[in-house]
Amino acid sequence: MANHKSALKRIRRNEAVRLRNRYQHKTTRNAIKKLRGEEKKKDAEALLPSVVSMIDRLAKRNIIHANKAANLKSKLAKHVAAL
């Protein structure tokens, strides 16, 4: 167990951040799945900017790697263009 007040606070903070990161990551993954399942090009094009924004936010906060974000965005853009 932690011996310092600051260490106890850090433990609490880490848990809060971990839960927030998990929530944001899961929400983005669900949005990506929804976009991939979209069959109408118009709907997919409308959804793409919001999903790209979510992916960028994850990369900026180091929840996912920048290269993974770039790969996801590229694949999603190709998918939407091919519809």
C-alpha cells in the first residue's frame, strides 16, 4: 500500500484516467464498426468525419499509436470511397 498522500492521490487519478481511456477507446471502436457496416455511401460519408475526429483524439492523447490512427483513417476512407 502507498505510504504517501501524493501516492494515494496518484492511484486514484490513474484509475479515473484508465476508465476514461477505456470508455473513449470502446466508443471509437463501436463507431468504426458502425461505419464499416454502413451500406449507403451517403450515410457513410456523413459518418466518416466524426469517426476520423474520434480516432485523431485517441492518437493525440496517446491512447492509440499515431501510425495505427493513420492506418485506420486510411482504411476507412478507402472503404467509404469503394461503396
